[in-house]
Amino acid sequence: MTTVMLSTMLVLLLLGFPMLMPLLIATLAAFFLYFDMLNPTIIIQQMVGGVKPTALTAVPMFILAADIITRGHSSDRLLDLVMRFVGHFRGGLAVTVATTCTLFGAVSGSTQATVVAVGGPMRPRMLKAGYSDHFTMALAINASDIAFLIPPSIGMIIYGVLTGTSISELFIAGIGPGLLILLMFSAYAVYYAWRHKIPVEPRASWAERWQAIRRAIWPTGFPIIIVGGIYGGVFSPSEAAAVCVLYAMLLEMVIFRSIQWKDIGAIALSTGLVTAVVFILIGAGTAFSWALSYAEVPQTIIEGLHLEQASPMTVLVCIAIAFFVGCMFVDPIVVMLILIPIFLPLIRSSGLDPVLVGTMITLQVAIGSATPPFGCDIFTAIAIFRRPYMDVIRGTPPFIVMLLITAVLLALFPQIALFLRDLLAT
């Protein structure tokens, strides 16, 4: 049955069908070939059940907040703030991109939105400063991975819903690995600028820095709302998402006046389209996962890999490899929906901390999203930068190596992710 489902998916993907069709058709093929005694309405029930968890209401709201600030002035103000403080250092422009991706990730939770909001305006400035185009594009693509780890993270919301893990604990656990990636990217940016003799930018005066702080003080309120509000017990992650939407609207419509009421319809339509795609994939992926589980495919795979008695470290490494490879070829949400139910029994029996596993999975999903051949962020960059595929991926290997080093460090030193979680729990 597994062969039929996977081969059906592969053929339909190669024929160019959108991801929804391979998922559903593979599920239907398995159902009618192997589960013909069951009522077909089970598929509909599974799809509806997949999008019913209340925690998923946070997803469209975070997408809406990201759409609002992407069209407004928040990202520009964050860029200007970082630039005023680090732009005069060797590699300052590149460090600005990495740092702003981190800050913007604390607003959007989306890698693709971060590529658009940060990579779009910064690429011309970096090219003018002397950075190569392949380095510039690779930095924007891979630094956007930090947005998938820094709360709010759409990937962590989906993992939390699928496994029953605390989303607030997952959010806080992503901060450590996200900051570690930022440090590594910044160090590499400085080395690259020194090696290629990139000229430094003029030093900003303290008057300019204070002006940038005043301009950016409102956008920096997003992480305070999300992290502070959740861990202060003020509201849940879903309520935090709603507050973020309200805050984004007040910011861009009232304070900055960068968006007018007439723009809300187009923004809402964009959010609705993205949300529809995400939720349709979640529903189809849930039905697909149900078919696998009903046929006891997860148990068969685990037994075939001889992981029942494996050590927690071996289990964690196998999970990391599976998600990394999967996201190189398929949409991250689909990979999570298919693989998490397969590995969930093993995660529970191995004694691994589900928050650590969720952080590792989110990291691997983010890395795979920016890794050739089919990482989704690569194609976002192709659309935004209007450059051919090979030009976009040429500079990615050093960043992928650093991201994989982060994954190894996270496996060896789990407190990178769990320290803040444990600290706030005491």
C-alpha cells in the first residue's frame, strides 16, 4: 500500500499537479484498493478533523499580521534601526540582513514573507556595496530560516497541534537555536566582507541612531506582545495572534499611516488565499496520514529501521535526516503532516522531550525549505529577485553547512533550546 501511495504522489508531482491533488488521489487510491469495506466519508471526516483544532486559528492571524506589516513601514524601520548600529562595521550590511530577518521573524513567523520583506529592499543596497549577487540571495534565503524558529512559528504551531505539545513552550525553545544561527551567519558575513574587501558604510551619528530607535520602537513591540504576553499569562498563543493583528493594524493604519482602509480588502484577500492553501494541505495531509496509520505503516517503517530499541540520540538523528531530506523535495507543511504521525509513537516511546524534537523538526524543515533542489524559499527568491535557478542556489552551500552544524549542536546540547523553557518554568 505504501508503494502505491508514494508512487502515485511521485507521478502526479512530476506531471505538475499542485500538492493537494497528489495527497488526495494517493489517499483515495489506497482507500479504494485496500479499505474498500470502509465508508468513504471517513476521508471527509479526517480532512475536516484536521483543520478543527482551535490552535490553528493562530495561523491565519499571524499570516494576516505579516501581510499588513510587509505592505507597511515596519520592515523598513527595522532595517534602518539595525543598519544605524552595525552598518559601519566590516560586513555590516550582511549582518543587517541576518539581524533584520531575525527581528522580522518575531513578527511574521514565515520564511517566505521574510525573504520578501527583507531580501527585496536589501539586495540592491548590497549589490551596490560590492557583495556578489549569489552571496546576497543566499544570505536572504537562508537567514529567513531564523523566522521559522523565532516565535511566532507557523511550523511550531502545526507540530504542537499534531502532537499535543505546548505551543508556548515550543515558541520559547526556538529562540536559542535562532540566535545561534544569527551569530554564525553574522560571523560568516564579516569573514566574507573581509576576504572580498567590501568597503564599510559611513558610521551613523548618535542623533541618527536615536532617530532610528524612535522610528522602530513600535515594530519591536511584536516580540514583547508574543513572548511576554504568552509567558506572562496574559493570553494564549491564539489570542496573541489576534492581538498581533490588532497591533499591526494600529501601527500601519493609525501611527504610520502607510496603509489605508481601501488596502485592507487586498490584504485580506492575500491572507485568505495563503490560509486556504495551508488549510487545504492540512486537511489533505491529515487524511493521507490517517490512511498510513490505519494500515500500520508507521509501525512497519519503525520495525524495518530497527528503531524500537534505538537510543534517544539515534531516534533524534533519524528524525532530523528524514525531515531535512523530505523538505528538499516537498512543501514543509506536507512533510510535517506526513512524517510526524509516523514518528510520533517512536518519539513518545523513546523518552525524548517533545519540545526538543519539535525544535529539531522545525529547524530541519526550515533548512530543507532553503535547500536545493526544490526548497520552497528558493522559488520565492526566484520570483522576487527575478534571477535564474542556478544563480539563486550558487551561494547556498556555506549557509546550509552552518545550519546543519546548528542541528548537530542542538542534538548534542539540547539546552540550547530547552534552557529558556526550563528557566521560565521554574
